[in-house]
Amino acid sequence: MFLNILTIPKDDPVAFTFFTGYMAMMAASVFFFFERSRVSKKWQLSLLVSGLITFIAAVHYYYMRDYYLATGENPTALRYIDWTLTVPLMCVEFYLLTKAAGASKSLMWKLIIASVWMLVFGYIGEAFNPEGGSTSHSVMYGILSTLGYIYILFSAWKGEVAQLAEKSNNPAIKKSVRILAWFVLVGWAIYPIGYMCMPGGWLNTSLGWSSANVDLFYNIADAINKIGFGLVVYGLAISQSNLETEKA
Ligand SMILES: *C/C=C(C)/C=C/C=C(C)/C=C/C1=C(C)CCCC1(C)C
């Protein structure tokens, strides 16, 4: 068992993405934490949140990696604990970006509640999937979960978040919120694909995609979304801080 923990099997892309995912999250955290001192006060909290998102993920990847190598199974509980901490923090990022345009705490809480809704039903769908896999179970909880996802998606594209970004009269904020909205539309849509690979899931039953692919999709999506989200916020923070010093 210990040997397993220390080696990455050559023919196991899932194990490979657990290792690289861990290292990438760690490196991104160091980057965001260090760069905090380079942006103006106003933006430091946003960078701190970016760093916390990747750092919390790095710690979970450390354990998920070992769990996967030791058991060969999907580390479902660790995965959802990670997400339950990090996805609400991504909602906080939306709030921080639109705060100057008047975003209220209630907007932040609505997004957080929608994200927890999405994850609780996703967790029930995966963790309580009957032995051998049940399509009706997977579909029912998948749909319930998707309602939370759609709420956040709508807010970012058309609803409150989008409207506040518009109201900010700041083209850089508008652009960044739009890029983050693209992340939610495209990057976050990778997760349901992974979900459908579990036994009983549509891609598992119709195309025969194995449940090993669940983690492959989740790991790739996490790297894109967590690091990508953070970099968009970072780019905005740097450009706005530079503008402020030019004006001063
Ligand atoms: C850093 C982690 C992130 C951004 C995780 C996002 C997760 C999702 C958008 C998950 C969505 C799901 C559905 C929309 C339906 C099926 C169940 C989930 C939980 C995989």
C-alpha cells in the first residue's frame, strides 16, 4: 500500500492529474499570496480569496491523490468538501468585483446558497448512488443540482451580477465579469460531464465511459476553473492598481 502511495502508475492518467493538479494548485497559491503585495489595498482581499481557493484545493488534492492511489476509488467525500469550501469563495469573488457598483451582501448569500444547493444534490447523486449504479437516481439528483448551477449562470450572464457589472461603468470590470461568466458557462459545464460517467450515469450507460473518468474530468475542470478564475481576478487587480497609481 505504501509503495502505491509513492509511485504514479505509468498507465494511469487519473493519478497523473491528481499529482499535477496538486502541484499546480500549490504553485498558484504561492503566486497569488506573493502578488498580493503588488496590488492596491482595495484589491488585496480579492487576491487573498484567489489564493485561498487554490490553497484549499491543494490540500484536498494532497489527500485525494493518496486516497485514489491507495483504493483506486473516487475520493467523493473529499472532493465535495473541497468544492463546498471553494465554490462559495468563487461566489465571493463575484461579489467583491461588483461591490463598487453596489452589490449587496444578499447577492453574495444568494449565490452561495445556490452553489451549496448545487453541491448537496450532486453529492447525494454520487455518494448515495445504489450499488451498480442507478440511472434514475443519477438523473434526478443531477437535475436538482443543475438548478443551482443555472441560477449562478443566469446571475453572471443576465441577472444581478451582470447588471451590476454593467452599472459599474468600468470597462475593465465589465470585461472581467464577462470572462468569469464564460468560465461558469464552459469551465463549470465540464463537471456534469464527469458526473455522468459514474455507474448509472448517461455517459457510462450509453457510451461505456468508465467511472475512472469522473476524476479525470473533475481534475481538469478544477485546474481550469480555480487557477483561471484567480488569474482573471489577478489581471484585473494589477491593471486597476496601475491605473490608480498613474492617477495619483
Ligand atoms: C472549484 C470547483 C468548482 C468550480 C466546482 C464546480 C462544480 C460544479 C459546477 C458541479 C456541477 C454539477 C452539476 C451541474 C450537475 C451534476 C452534479 C455536479 C455537482 C457535478
